Amino acid sequence: MRSLTSILSAAALLHHVSANSAYLFTIDRSVVSSSTAVIDSDFASAIIARRRSLTADRHLGLSSESDLEDLNNYGGYQLPLFGAQAATEAPGKLFIRIHGVDMSIAEFDSYMPDLWIEDAAIDLLTDFKAVDNRLKKDGICEYSVPPSLNAPGRKDVEVIFSYPLDGEPSCLHASEIPTIPVILSLQHYLPTSPSDVKSQITGLVRILKHLSATQNVESTLLLLPTTLAKSKPHAHHNHHARSVQLEEEEPLDLPLIPFDSSVKAATDGLISQSNATSNFTLPLTLPACFTSQASCENTTNFCSGHGNCYEAHNACFKCKCGSTLARTNPDGTNKTTQWGGAACQKKDISVPFLMFATFGVFFAAVIAGGIGLLYNMGSEPLPSVIGAGVAGPKAGK
């Protein structure tokens, strides 16, 4: 994993540094990262939920192919369908969460985090606690492990160890967990306080990689800052993991339209596209009705920015498509585009097609009528007066 300190300029670092930045290490056999990717707090929660195998009662809110691909890349081991693999191949899992780590991305040296969480929310601190009695529900033995034998009561360093029962008669007793080889190996490298993370992060990541390679242990290391953002209502976000860029993104090359009252009056009623995401991928199939307006907006990307979700009837929300401004002509008139489809994703060409079809039928009827008229005129007999004064040939004498 290459260090970003050698490729990021000071201006780029200042551009990305946030007071609420958190960092996520996803250490398992499937994750091979060449650089750090940036995600939001909601998507980080979805990844951790999958790595903790706590997705049964959660709504991840992901619909695009890019979201699902990123979730598969960073989501860790999942139980195979139809018993394609033996249950003994399921790894043990370590979840380590340290709160109060106020480090900038430039302070990581040998090992960089796989994911950089912008504006980390408090949900990442309050969620994902150790679950009691997971054996009955999921067939998983899970324990809250003291982060250090010398500091067992620290609340800012959490360690949760879980593993599948794998046919064993019962789970280990909680008192046995601190003495098993995996935990004993971890204790020497695990920071006992957030202030120790900077000096011990290299050794901690190294031992977690070693446990992944030799003991089939999958690790999730979450470093949270002291200050966390408030939780926000769940809404659609651009979850797609993006690599940290050396330079700032170039602004879109859009024409600047000066404000004018006549233009505003002429464009009243047109749909705004500000809420839609440009790189959103619609699902292959869309339901006829959505159960809520939020579900409609999240799944259809706010009706592709070309309409609004409305309640067609009780508990049935659909997209009501509108028109968008395509251009303003030199004479001051506006050219608009009408949209249609279940998510307002298709241009509505019914009116132009109807006009073209009507003209084509009319023109074809005129041509057919002209040809029929010429044919009828050609089949009529010539009048007798044309041959009245013409004499036939005479025989020679």
C-alpha cells in the first residue's frame, strides 16, 4: 500500500483535511489497496455492518452497481449461497474501534488506511457494540475483549472478537478469550489509549495482516476523531468510493446564464436538477409504486432530476415527470425537453413522433392520390374527333 505523503501536495492535503475525518482499515485476504479512497459516514456504516455480519436488520440504502461493487470490495467475507464452500473456511473477525484519534492523513507513514471517512457521524461510535447471544441467532461466538490486560476498563479502545462455532459443542467462556493465541498476539501491539495510536499504528496493522495470513482472522480497524458530527436523516448520498486526488476536481464547463426577470418568468415550472447525482445508475427494474417519498427519491435519483415524487394514491409514490430547459434561442424563446419513463429517465418524443407520423401519412396519401389520378387519366379512351379527318391508305391503280 503506497504512502500518500509522497503524492499529495500541501494544498491538496489542506483541501481534504476535515475536523471530523475518520479512518478505516479493512484487513483481510481480499482487500488489496494501492491508495486511500474517500467515502461518507453512511457508506462507512454499511461497510462495517457487513464486515460485522450485522446486515439482517439494517437498511443499507444502496441501489447502484458502483455502490454494490465497492461494498463487495471492502465488505469482507460473506457466507456463500447454497453451501458452495465449507463453513470451516469462515474467518474469525476482529473489530477494533478507537475514539479520540485526531490524526491527519499526512501522519500515517508505513500503512495508509483503506478508507478515509469524511465528516464521521456519531453513529460510528454508538453502533456496532458486541451482541449478546449471537450464537442462537447467527451461529457466531462473540466477545467484548479487554483492550489491554493493564487497562481493561478503557472505553475509548474497544475490541470485539467473533468466530463461527464450526461444529464445536459450545463457545469458549469469556474468561478464556484473553488467553487464546490470537488475542495474546494482539495485546502487545494494541494501543491502550488514543494518544498511542500514532506511534503504534504500524505495528498494529502489521500484526493484523499477519493474523489474516496465518490464522484466517479478518480485522476491521476504525479510528474516530474526538469530535463527531451529529447523525443526519438517511437520504441518498453519493456512496461511491473515490480515490484521493492530487489536484482539485475541475469545475464543470457550464454556460453562465445571467439573471433576468424575463428569463425567470419564461422558465417557471421547469424542473430543477440540483438534487440529482450525475453518476447515478438506475436499477434494471423499477417497481410500479414506492412505499414512501424517500424511497422513491433514493431509488430513482430524484426522478433523474427531471421530475418529482408524489403520492399517486395511498402509500403509492411515483415520479411525475416534467420538462427541462434545453436552450434559450436568440429570439428569446426557450427550447424545452419533455421527460418520461418510470424514473423520468427517457426523453418524451411522443409529440414530435406524432407530428412526424401525421405528416408522413398525409404526404403518403397525397402521393398515392396523385399516382392514382395519373393512372385513371391514362386508362381513359381517346375522343373520336381526333381520328375523324384522317383517311386510310388507298390501293394503287
